[in-house]
Amino acid sequence: MEKWKKWKKWKKWKSKLKVQRAIPVVLVLTLVGGPIGAQAPAQKPAATEPAPRWPDGRVNLGASKDQKGYWEIRPGLGGFPRAADVPFQDWSRALYQYRTTTADLYPPLVGCKPAGGPGFFNAPGFEIVDAPELQRIFLLNIAGPHSWRVVYLDGRPHPPRETLRPTYFGHSIGKWEGDTLVIDSIGFNEKQWLAGSFPHTEQLHLIERISRPNLRTLVYEATIDDPGAYTKPWTVRWTINEKSASSWMAGGEMFEYICQDSRE
């Protein structure tokens, strides 16, 4: 009988010991946030801010009353295809190779000359100003000679080529295709490197497409149609967004930038 009592007492003590050992384990699991293998709730991605729009619903490619800023450009915007994929004529290929292999040969832009088309969009940035009352859009460049381009949206056609004086920016007319601004330009001179180191002639017909899917994204595409230099049209394309080096500089304003040719 005495042995039976001792055995029951020992069993009861053993049961208490198991409970005491289990308590720290429960506390540890509670402190680490739940059972082993449990994951923290996934964080929702930040909502994408929509592009600003005019009262008539048309997208605004630049700053607005409530969303001020400009498009900052960092070196390396790129967008050009490989030279092997460009449909050169023999002479334009030879000139391109000369430009890219000759030391101390730089685009006229480095010497503070303007550049049109894709060459217009360079560091440190630009602003797009829509003037609905004038039916025009102005592209303002901070760099180079502080240049600006005008795009006519009033439905006018290009002047006849024979009466058009070739200029750095050419003559540009535009229209909207949905949320995309389509710029049609002719009348360029040959004093510039309009698209990287790729040559062009006065026969160039340039089509640019600019869209803004959201506040911080700008998509640019240019189709170069120049029968004087290439066998068929080809395309340049780049995108500014939150993942690119270039960006929408929210709250920023254009600033004074003095272009000076340091080689002189």
C-alpha cells in the first residue's frame, strides 16, 4: 500500500514537470509571432498615382496646378537600337562608323548647338507645357542653349517642302491619338546629330509619340523615316519611370543652365 502511494505521488510530480517544460515553448512561439513557418502578412504595393488631366479629360504630359515638376534626365537614357539592326545606306553606315570611332569628335550639342527630335531630350531635363488656349505644346529644354520647340495642334498642315527653310527643330504639327501625343516633323537641317551618332538628311520625316501612363512614367518613341540615309524607317524608344535613372522630379522647377563650350 505504501509503495502504491509513492508511485502515484511520483506520477503526479512527473505530470507537473511536463507542463512546466511546455510553458516556455509556448511563450517562445507566441513571442516570435505564431507557429514555425508562419509568414507576415504581405504588404500592399503603393498605389500608382494617375497622370494629371485637363478638365476635358485629356492627359497632361507636364506639370499641373496640383502636380508641379519636370522630367529630369540622367546620362544614359538610351533607346537606340544596335547599329547592326539599323537599315543604313552605305554612306550613312560609313559616317556613323567614323563618328563612333574618331577620338575627340563630339556632337554639335556639346558645342552648345541645338538638337531636334530624340537629341532634344538630354540631361539635365526638360518640361512639357501644354497651352490649350493657343492650341500648342511647348517642349522646353534645360540643357544646351536653353532651347524650346513648338508643336502646333490647330490642324494646320506642313508648309510645302520647297518653301520650308531647314532648321534645327524642323516644323512640327501634332494631334492626339487617345492619350498619346503624335508629333509629325519635317524641315530639319543637317547641322546636328539628331539621333545619337546616326546621320540624317533634309529628307527626314520624323514621327514622335509621347504618352504618360501615370504620374511618374513617360514613354517616348520616334520613327526615323529618311530615304536619303536609310533603306527603311527605324525606331528609337525609351521610358522614364520609378525604376529608371531619369525620373519625374516632383515639385521641381526648371533652373538656369549656362551652356559653355569648354574647348574654346
